[in-house]
Amino acid sequence: MIRLPKAETAEDVAQVVSVMEKYEKQYGADKILLFVAIESALGVLNAREIAQASDRVVGIALGGMDYLVDLKGAKLPNREELLYARQHLIHVARSLKIDAFDVVYGNTGDEEGFKKEFIFAKGLGFSGKTVVHPNQIRYINDVLRPTEAQLEFAVEMVKAFNESVKKGVGVFLFRGNMVDKPVVEKQMEVVDLAIEFGMIKGDEING
């Protein structure tokens, strides 16, 4: 996979794909996938067209500093200057079923600050965050990994839903709250993450 920086138009992607196809054919290489970085106002506005430019594009990422310079804006305390771009890229990514990564957090020693920012970005819908130091991968995993309490809640709800479906009932009460499929699907995300982290096995939610 290649991360393509500073993409602003679909043509940028098409040109890169053309070069990749040439060398893939020449060397018998496997198909190379693209993770496209959006780092300007024009890139943000064209994000959907950029992401649709090739089926090689599996994700988009926001480049915060270059975007900020292009906006002629200022870095605000809670990165409010990035809110429109963040939300726009999330909508593009989710509508196309691809990944979206949040901006770099430059202070590699600030674990608390990194996690706080990623928790916010994850809440918006980002699936990951671009890192500049290997230590930050651990910070990402710490945020993504469900807690034992979160996992217990999710597993119990999914099991209750499965039992409800067996009875032909789609909406049911769980711990006093009305639950339907979209609510359960959100908890399935927790279960899927727990499986990826090796916290449980997939068959543990059955029965």
C-alpha cells in the first residue's frame, strides 16, 4: 500500500494509478492499494471524487498542518479549525465504505494529549489516526481496545439479540432499555474489536 500525499483532484489519483499499472505489469507485481492524504481546502472539497477515482483507494486521511496553512487559519485549543474537514471526510469515507484516518499528533511524548484527541476523532467516526512515532501505535490500541466492562455489556446485548431473533422478535428490552438492530450493530463493533485484540473468540457470543 502507498500513501499518496496532497491529493487535490481525481486526476491526481489517476496519474499515480497509471504509473503503478505500468510498473506492476513490467515487474509482475501485485496490485498496489492507495491511502490518499487530503491536505488542502481543494482536496477536502473534492474528497469524494478523489476517493472514487480508483478502486485502489481504500482510505483517506486528513493532513492537518498543510490544510491549516492552506486555510490561512490558526491552530485552536481543541482543533476546532479542523471540524468541517474532519466531518466531511468521515461522511465521504463512510458513504464509500472505506477507512478514514485523523491528523497527526505532533508531540510524540504526550500520551494523554494524543489519546484525548483520538478519543474525540474516534467519536466522530475515524477508524484510525496517522502516527509519526512507533510509540503512538500503542496509544491508538489503548483507545481502540474495549474495556472489560464495555465488552461484557456488548456480549450480553448481542446474545440477548440473538435469542430475541430466534423468537421472531426484533425489538426487545435490555437492562431496562428498548433495543433494536442498529443499537446491537454498534455493540457488535465492540465485539469485533475484542476479537481482533484476542480478548474473546467469535464463538463466545453464540448460545
